Amino acid sequence: MDPETIKKEFFERFYRPHEEVRIYFSPGRVNLIGEHTDYNGGYVFPCALSYGTYLVCRKTAEPLIKMATTNFDFTAEITLDRLHDKIGDEWVNYPLGVFNEMIPRGLNPGGLEMLFSGNIPNKSGLSSSASIELVTAVALNDLYSLHLDRVELVKIGQAAENNFVGVNCGIMDQFAVAMGKKDRAIFLKCDTLDYELVPVELDGYKLIITNTNKSRGLSDSKYNERVSECLEAVAELSQGTPIDNLAELSSREFNEYRHLITNPVVLKRARHVIFENERVILAVQALKKGELEVFGELMNASHDSLKNDYEVTGTELDTLVEEGRKIPGVIGSRMTGAGFGGCTVSLVKESSINEFIENVGEAYLKKTGIKADFYVAEIGDGAARIQG
């Protein structure tokens, strides 16, 4: 996939090749460690990827927003007075959500033709939704000269998913997609948005993303249930120490007040969040010191907690992690993203990559009947206009 190919597709769909178009790109993301901590006000450590979502668009004189994608058959032509209407469970709700968040911030949209094209595996947990949201926000901000700053665009993307799509996600995905930098990961505190760009120097190792190819959908998963369970934990813990978010507590403080949580399931959810938050801090410290084995051990501990306490992994993710850890040269492997399918991320010695792909792929197919896909992660830049 390249911009010229997508531009050609745009003209085949919308005609008038003599008229100017603009092309934007927004990456996917992988989270190295820090899962389900974002909506709990904690630390995360994601990075932007080199693949993502392209958007070719241009203004028109028609009072219509025309949306199409090279990834699905569904297209939409929406009159300007119907932008507030959700369209079933279709992919266009992600950009529509952005329109609905930007209109109160000064957007007065006219006619647009928009062609999206993504190479993020669909429903892989690598943030295709946030990528669509941010490529839309960056494009509208640019086309209509709104002069909204990058952090405001991040908030718009999150709000679109929360308020329009109906997923109670935190801000990590949108932040990583918008703020990513090549060869850097983002050490982000999700409640304050304080962040640091940390060089990713892996010294003979590579990050390998493995896709379970198990279909997943956050809206109809147990994601929102986990958010609710964490809020329940906050309410009960607040009887002993006033808090707004679980990640405000250290593990020591949690152990002091954990008796206030009456539901054993909610207790497990809270334990994961609080200890995961501390793992992120330790992992960043280890990476800065070049202690990759320590980083890998923390990745492993993260997955085990997500499996046993947060219960968001499942057979497919657990199989990939278990088989991956058997390979010499693999020092860490964990699920990444919301879970319930999606992907794992593994820290693999360069000389072991072929063995990892062959052996893990064969074992996974044998155990699950599903063929896994493997990607060597290249860390890229955040969303931007790239042409026009």
C-alpha cells in the first residue's frame, strides 16, 4: 500500500482527477506494557507503528459527506444535517464520532469525499479505531484551519469512541496514534497526560507482533464490564482512602485497604491494575538502563496478571504466549491491547525470529485450528498530512 495507489483508487471512485486532494496518514499502535491501566488513571507505555490508516479527501460543493474504504464494501453518503445519526455498527461511526466532537469546537463542515484505506489487521487490538479517529481529526483540523492543538485532537478521538461508538476506552490509543515518534515509546500518565518519549534501543532484539486472527469487538466484549468493575473497586476503597482512580494507590496502600473490597472478582481486577501500573514504571526504568531481561520478565508478569486476575486473555492469546516463551531467545511475551483476541507482543532475539515464527505458528495452528500472522514491529511517527 502506498499513497499513489490509494489516490488512484480515490479517483476511480469519485472521479475528477484534475481536482486537488490531500492525503493523511495515522498509525496503529502497540502497547509494550501497561494494559487496562489507562482508564484507571495509570501509566502506559505504547508506541506508534509504521502501518496504519491512509485518508484521501477533498472538499466538494455538494451538501454531502461521502465515505468509502478499500477495506470493506460498506459506503455512506450522509447529508450535513444527519451527521449526528449513528449508522448501525458500521465502520463509518468512528469518523462520524469525530465530526460530532469537532462541530462544537468550531467545525462547520461542507461537502467532502473521503476514502480510507488501512493496513492494520482488522480487530487485531492494534488500534485501528483510534487510527481512523485521529486521521479524521487531523484531516478536518487541517482542511478547515481549526488550529486545534494535538492534545485536543487526542481528546476528540477518545470522546468520539466513548460518546458516539459506545466504548468506554481510555486515552492511550488515541494519544499514541497522535503523539508517536519514530523509534520512541511513550511513557504516559493517563490522568494528567504528562509524558516522556523514551528511546527504544533493543540491542540485538526485535519486537514481534503475533495476531491471533480471532475476531474481536470491544463494544460487544467484556471491556465495558471491566471498566465498571474498576469503578466498583474505587467506590469501596474510597471508604478507607479517598481516590478517584485505582492507579492512585501503590501496591502497599492497596494491601492496606484491600479488605474493603467485598467482591472477590472485583478484588482481582483492582489487584491487576495497581500492580500493572507499578510494572510499567519498573519496565521503563529497565529499558533506560538497557536491562532487557528485566523488561522481558515484567512483560511476562503482565500477561500472567491479565490472564489470572483480569481474565481478558483466552485460549488463543495464552497459546501464543506459552508457545512463544518456549523458544530460546524469547525473553518476554504478553498480550497487547484490550484482550479477548487480538495480538501478542514478544521480545525476541534477532537470531531466533525465524524459529519463533515457524514453531509458534505451527503449534498455534495445531492447538487452535487458526493460522497466526507475524509482524516485525517498526516504530513510526504519529498522525499527519503526508501529501497535498
